[in-house]
Amino acid sequence: MVNEYINVSGLLLFLGYFFASIVFLVGFKFVYLFSTPYDELRLIREEKNSAAAITLSGALIGYAIAIASASSNSVGFSDFIIWGVIAAIAQVFGFWLLRVTLLKDLVSRIKDNEIPAAIITAAFSISIGLLNAAGLTY
């Protein structure tokens, strides 16, 4: 017969990582919004700009993938925090890299609500997140 019970220390550990992940995700959203040259929230809320919503969503998904990997592969909570910060830096760097290499006119294209540019940007952000996640494994 299996003894079924909730391991309190395991539950507390889960809650710590889960809530820290949420804080990281919300914090990353603000860092990302600050680092982009256009105001995604205004574009999304006031202009109903789908391109801005797609790029922001891709960045959040990419970062969430990296945070999930950091959470499951970290050797301790402080290790998780360090890798969460590094993952955020890598995501922002990925956006910058895309802007200066492949889509030099990205800012105007997002402001003009060009969906193809937004899809490429979101795919690039998710790809950076996957590469981040792979690099965060031991």
C-alpha cells in the first residue's frame, strides 16, 4: 500500500520556485518593455496593434522556456536566481541582435502593425529561449 501524503518541504520548495518564476516573468516583461524602442502596451491597448502583441508574447514565451529550464536544472535557489538574470539578459540581447542584423527596420514595421515581422521576431525570441534553456542544463 502506498502512503499518500503531501511532502511539506517539497511543497514549499515548489511554491518558492513557482512564485520566483512568476516574479521573474513579470520583471522580465518590464525590462523587455523598457528595452524596446516602441511602447508595446500603448500600441496594444490604444492602437490594437497585433504585431506588438505578437512580439511581446514571443519574448515572454521564450523567457518562460528559459526560466522553466533554470528552475528544473538549478542546483539551488541562488543558482536559479543567477540563471534567471542571465536568461533575461540573453533574451534582451537576442532582440537587439535581431534589430541590428536581420530586421533593421523592425521598429517601423511593428509600429505599422506588420504581422510577418512580428512573427519572425516572436519566433526568434522563442528560439533564443530554447537555446537559453539548452544552455542551462547540467
